[in-house]
Amino acid sequence: MPNSSTIQLDLAPITRHLRAMFGSRLLLAAVHHLHVFDELSAGPLSLSEISNRLQLSERPAMVLFPALCAMELLHYDDAGKLRITELGRYLTQDQTPNLTGYTGLEKDDLGVLEMVTRLRNDGPLDASEGISFVKEGEGPSPMDDTKLARKFTLGLAGRARHLSPIVAANISKREGHLLDVAGGTGFYTYEWLLNNPTSTATVLDRPAVLAVAAELLDEFSRSGRPGADRVKARVTLAPGDMLTDVIPQTDILLAASLFHDWPTPTCQTLANRFASALRPGGELWVHDAFLNDTLDGPLPVTDYSAQLFWGTKGRCYSRSEYRIWFTQAGLQPTSENIPTQMDYGLIWARK
């Protein structure tokens, strides 16, 4: 059935160029500082073997090696071990000719050196250096800072404005309540309510973020779009902490660009908390950029994963990883993989 995605220009080329910077830093770190290709030049190694040799913990390894596979420099062989590709051989010292000298011209770039530090440390040495570095547990959130929350939320607003009609068109249409957790601008909620005129919704986020969402809701309500003037009365902007506060019961819970901010154990905790908030028959929807289940790409997503690694506690995950969390939370994952735009997609599970 046609929806908004058939008439909107996909803006992925713009974000791909932005995120490629982080993939480039990964490549230079791998070649000239971690010496990945020299380690593998003698023969293939398992992911755990190469990670141990390089002293990389789980998250940096799961950012770095999918990226090198997506660049077609490494691949998994039939035994499940990482092996250098024919192309990747040109980044080893024993290949003649090779490009190690050429790529080495950029190896001391400050961004590359900082990427090396973050790979070895699993994040910045000073957590405050990450612009979107997120809170954990009872600690303070950067999004409680009024100026930072406003800058960051408005920075994400253009992406949300573009994607939200496409996402809303693909999420279930039903009477009931939608809870948009860490909803930011609220655009996904506002668009869903346009498509579901008898339903209600809650946007849950930090108070400083919701102050911006309230302004954008006022703007949305005055847009002149059919039904937009009736959306505001059906939206609740609820301040809260999704990690510690009671999550209100709902029929649909939307987690858009949310899980990717967090390490794997926190993702499972969030899945458990979201599942508990769903009423029987409820649905958990995730909108995000997903790695291949084979953890070897695609390149735009591994670049994005590197960007997330740079500024958050998370990375991009595969659909398989999400579905494991859903199952362990007592939900029933569906097999649907719904593409949206800008290298994102939707998956969902029901209770």
C-alpha cells in the first residue's frame, strides 16, 4: 500500500557523507594504531581471538570489525573466523605494492588519535566530552542541561520531521494509547495521532527536552494540516527517567533511535521494562538503523555505529540482537523488516 515514503526524497546520501568521517577514523585506527591487518596477515582468527590480542572489549570490537567487513577489507570464512580479503592485503606491510604509506599520511589526525583512545578505553577518557553521552542509573543526565538539551533536540528535529510521517504510516493503526519513550521532539507521536484520530499518546523524556517538544507541538498544531489542530489535546508530555521511573501502561510503545545509545546489558533492561509497560496484546516498535544479522555491514550503518560509539554508550545492533532481547523480555518478535529512509527501518514485537 503506498505511503509517504513513496513520495519523499530519501536524505540518506547526506547523512552517509557525515557518518563516513567516523568510518574513516576506524580504518586509520585499525591499520596504523591497532595493527589489525598485520595481526591477521599470518592467518584468520576468531572474533574473540583478535579482540583479545588487540585488548578490545566487546563494544569496540563490535563497532570495528563489522565496519572492516563492510569495507570489504575483512570477511568471515567458512569456519567463522575473520580473514583478510584480497583488497585488505593492500593494507599489510608484506604486500607489494601496498597503501600503508599513503593511508599513513592521515594517521596522526586528531580525530583518528581520539578514536584510537576510545577504542582502547571503550569510550572517551572523560565522559563529559561526548555531546550526546547519556546518563546511567541514578546519575545526572546531560539532557538536564537546558542549553544542551535545546541544542541537541533541535539538532535532531530535521531528521525527525522527515522520518516521522513515514514511520507513523507503518506503525499499527489502532485505538488506544501510544507511549513514545525518549521521544525528543515528539514528531513521531504527533504524526501517529494524525493517522489515529481517536487515540491518545504520551511523550516521555527529560523536562528540558519536553520544553522544546512543547514548542514544536504548538507549531505542529498551527500547521494547518487536516486534524493537526486536534492533536495537542491528545498528547501528554510526561517528564521521567526510563531507566528508573515507573513506565506508564500503554498499547503501543515506540523506541525510536533509543536502544543504540546504550550498552547491551542496558538494552536488555530497557526491553524488560518496556515489555512490562505493555498491556496484553500491546506492541513494542523500534525504529533504528540495523546491522546485518551476519554482523558484516551494511557500510552506512557501520559508519553510523562508529558515530554512536564516539558520542554515546552504545552502537548499532542487528535485528537478531533486538529479537533476542524481545524474546528474553517475554515478547513475541515478528519477522517483519520494514524499511523507512535514511538507512533506518522498523521492527516490532507483540505481547
